[in-house]
Amino acid sequence: MGQHRLARGLALATTVLMWAVAGSAEGRPKDPPREPEGQVRALRLRHGTITTDVPVDVAGVVRGSRERSARFVLQLEGPLDPQRRAALEQLGVELGDYLPPDAFIARWTGTNAEALGGLEFVRWASALEPAWKLDPRLSETTRLPAGPGEARAPLNVTITLFAAETFAATQADLTRVGVEVHGASPVGERWVVDATVPVARVQQLANLEAVQFVEPAPVGSFRNDTNAWIVQSNDLGHTPVWDAGILGQGQLAGIIDGTIREDHCSFDDSVPVGPDHRKIVAMRNAGSSSSHGTHCAGTLAGDADVWGTPEGYDGLAPAARLSFSESSHVWYNPSTLYTRLQEAHLDGARVHSNSWGDDGTTAYTTWCQQIDEFSYNYEDSLVLFAVTNMNSLKTPENAKNVLAVGASRDTPQQDYHCSGGAGPTADGRRKPEVFAPGCSTWSASSSTTCGWTTKTGTSMACPAVAGAGVLVRQYFTDGYYPTGTANPADGFTPSGALLKAVLVNSAVDMTGIAGYPTVTEGWGRVLLDGTLYFPGDPERLDVIDVRNAQGLSTGEEVTVPVEVTASGVPLRVTLVFTDPPAAVNAADPVINNLDLEVIAAGGTSYRGNVLVNGQSAPGGNFDARNNVEQVLLTTPVTGGYTVVVRAAAVNQGTQGFALVLTGATATRGGDCDRDGTTTLSDYERFESCLTGPDATIVPGCWCSDLDEDGDADLADFAVLQNIYTHP
């Protein structure tokens, strides 16, 4: 249903999801997912995960808190409602801040602790331990030894007081434990204190009843959310893909890297790793937690704090889940790369992020072959690799079907090169293909359960682009294409080639690098808003997606008529096909060759990858090497154009492809026999399409769904008749 059709896209969503709108059910953050019955229950704190399955004497905990005039933690069986709140208040419970899941920091002023413990919806309680008030990074810092003869420098910290406590009443206690206050401000109903504290006094600070939390003082710096808006719109803070509700829901990505720290708040869950885990469905050959793997996974799909709401250090696809394999296992056993990719695909992963490679060769090695084999056999999957951080391209980013990713700098220099070896490949193909920020990227740190750190390199850019690929996939599976608004009836499964074509089509010139496109920047920096269509956009999106089984043989072609309606919007057409794997001992891995041509009104021909000064130039030779081709007209002349995909050489099987077109365009339907005119023969071709097994298959029947409702039926015949009578 529409999987192979050329269809019109509509509109850019300018509405921002207002999570904080008071009184709006739609505006409130969603509750974290509940643990399925039978699974271990837990309290998810920045300190770590606290198991709450062990029975406790709730009445005893409550009485003890009364004796110490202390707060305690009370967990309920399910969410709070007005009836439960009234019952708790009647027994003298004052509920404070919420702790996930279904728990509260509370105080008790009542007299009947047994009645409180006997409430059927009260499931667990505990004293509020001082350790739970400390950011884990502080605990680790206090254990670091000082240098020889050096005194430990005091720590810069931020201290949050409970809402019922005032700074004035607490200042003397802070001074007593050695805190030097630099400033204090009311934040809503509570006070936040900026201070330094001696390392040896941190635990005493946590023992103060008025103190709710202590953490290292923040340092102003760019974070993962710079990646989010740069990749989506390059407009500070504007995230149109997220704003449309596309966060990676229902999507799964594969990642082969160092072991992810699962109990980091970006991934943690009380449910064991597996199908029911909120983030990680599989951990294969896991070892000790890796700073590299945790960082990359956080950029791809990390989701901390308010689950389901993108914020702060969250990844590009914060609602997506991950299938993980340990990279060292592949390094020690090079033959297992295909198996690891296959396992992730069988888990449900369709975008695969890999931030590693072999810097010792530029050859088309076994890893390249395995990547191309996997991509060809599992057409729904897209494999990404970070290119080397050395000066020139290595392997396996030189595999034909991989999307090779380099690193740009962060804002405000995102149009400058940060890291990434320049191409071409040893056999002359264009790599790298796209870039994303990877310079001093903030993401999850394996050193803490909820800390963050910066890393620089192409390793940081690759998961950002992979996360963007996850969002692109959801755009199609959830039916945002072609209208720009979610319609499940329009949803379809995109090929890996289509995901790659959209990402490449979205890329823009990195103006800090001379020339475009180049062997240094490829097609440029990913900018999703330039290709994905949402209500209000000036340009539309059209796609054709053809699997290999329905693909072209040598000498065949597909012709797509297009009408350009405005010259102020660039016309960009991108062709991607998944080439069969080459023999490892072949010096030239190219097997099949499809060519792209765009013929403008008046007959001017623009051929794929013939660009001069940043846009396509007439004439030139067809590209026989690359399986990514593009025609870009920055100021196209209005009028009729014809897009042609031509099978110049198909030496193995039949060759499918993905075609992406963006611009101020309207498709010219009705030319079913592709002879450039709408005549009686088109009626005959249309009729045969209606009676065929798939009325929207390309190349034969691309014109059948003329009303673009996802079906080829008599309603389309009426559209064709109108075209025929009013050409």
C-alpha cells in the first residue's frame, strides 16, 4: 500500500508540543512505563536503582521517621489518585516530591502507623538515605587521591533544599559543616544554594535534614541537545521532527560498541535486559562498562529524567530502543560481524550504528563484504559507520552500502570540519557521505549512574546520524508520508536504501569547507527539516522505494514526470541503491550500476553527481562508480521536468532503488507507458496495472495511485480521465 509509489507530501508542523501547559492532559509528561507483573520493582534514583520487591515493615519505617523528624520514601501500588491522596492525608502523610515509579518523599505527622502500613495500595517504604541525596559523581570524586603533597581542593556544588526549608533557617547548619556559600536563590517553592564544600565534608552535608540533593556545579557547555536541533533544523532550540511527535517510538536500533552501562539513567530500568526493558532488548558478549559505548548509545537513544520527553542530554531518538553487541568480540572474531548485524535485525533493529573500524588498510576487506552482504540480504536495514579520525579514509566505512559519517564542529561552528578522514575510497567512490556534530559532544558517562562527559571524534557523530535515521524510519512507518501528519493507513516499511537516500538528500553544504560536494565533507551536514515534509513547508517530498526483487535489469529505466512550480526552492533528487556484496579478493567492488538523469524543460540534461560550484551542471558523464547519486538545482526554472532512473549495468540479480525528490513540485501523473505523453495507451497500461498483483509497483505501475490514497482503484481512473482530457 504505497510502499513503491511516488506520492505527494504535504506540510511542516510548526506546532510545539507544550508539555508544561497547565491543566492540559495532552501537555503533561507521560508516566514512565510500569513494570510488567512478575518483574522486579525498583526505585529509580540518580544514586542508582533501589530494588523495592523485598517486603518491609512500612509501619516501622514510618514510626522511625517520626522519631527522627525525618523524611521517608513511600511507594504505592500504581499511581496516586484523589481517593488515595485523601486516605494518606487522613492518616497524617504529607506527600512531597515524586520519585519514579509511583513513589514520594513524605513526612508523617499522624499517630496510627499500622493503619498506614495496612493500606492496600501502599507497597513499600524506606528511610531517605543520605547517600540517595548525593550525585554519584561526588562519591567518585571523594575517592580520588590527591597528588603527592597536595591538599584536596574543595568541590563546587549546587545544593537543593526541600520545599519546606528556608535558606535563612539552614545557613547556620551549612556553615557548621564547612560549606562556603557563594549565593542562594529561590526556585519556585525551594531554595538552591551555590557553594563549595571540603571533600571530607560532603557526607556531613548529605546528613542535613533540610538538604534534598547535592551535585557538582554545572559548567556552561554544549550538550547532546545541540546535536538534536542542529540535525533537525539548525535553528537554535527548534526541533520540528520531535515537535511533530516523532521521537523514535516503536523503533529499534542496533549498536556494536563497548559495553553500555545499563544502570545509567539514560538506559536504566528495573526490568532485566530483554524484550520488556525500556531501552535495551539484548546485550550480547557484554563486558565491563565502556565509556565509549555508553557515550555513543546515549547520543543515539539515551532517555534520562522524564521518560518520553526529549530534554537535556537525551539522544536523537530518545524513545527508541537498542540491541547491543560488544565490539571487542567482533574485533577478536572478524567473521562474526554479519552474525551480529543479523541478530540485531532479528531483534527488530533497522538502523545500525558502529563507531569503530580498521585504520590499517583501505582495502575492501571481509568486514566490507559482510556489511554489503547483510545490507543486500536484509534490505530494510541501514548500516552506518563512523569514518576514521585519521586524515584519509580507511575501512570498513568504504563498504558500498554503508552510510559513512564524519564529524563537524558544534554550534556555532557546525559548518566546519572537526574530524573524519577524506575520501575517496581506494577504488574511487565518494566517501564520507554525511556529517553531524561530533566535536566536544556531551553524552552519557560510564563513570556514574547519571553523569555526563564530552568526547570528540567521528564516533560521536555516527550515533547522531543513526538517531536521525531512526526518526526518518518512524516518519514512514507511522504514516507521516505523504501528508506530513501521522496517518497509520499511510504507513509502510521503508528500505534501508530509502533511509539512506533521505539522510543524504537532507545534507547541506558545510560552508566552512571549500567546495561542495567534496571528498572531505561528502554531501554535507544532515538537516532533516530540509527533506521531511510537515504541514507548512514550502517544499514537498516525493519518494519511490523499490525492493531488489522488483528491480531493474540492464537496459530498463523508470521515468517520472515532475512539474516545478517555484524557482525559489531548490530541486534536489537523490538516488540510492543497495549493490550486491563484492568478492573480497576483487580490487573493484562495484557490481551493478544505475544512473540518474534529470531532464529540464527545453531538454537540458543534468546527470547524477555532475556538480560545479555547489549545483548540478549540464552534460558530463554518467557516474558508473557510486551507488549514491544526486542532482541539485538551487534555482530551478519552473516548468516540466523528467526524472529518469536507468539501469546501465545490472550484473547480478535485479536492482532495486530508492528515489527521493524535494522541491516546490507537483508530480505529473497519467503517463503510465512513460513515453512523455498521456494517450490511449496509458489507459491500457493503467487497466493492466489495476488487474495486476500490485497496482503501485515500480517501474510498471507507478502512475496507478493517481489520487494518492494508497490504493489503485476506479477513483484513480477518473483522475486519469481528467488528465487525458485536460493534459
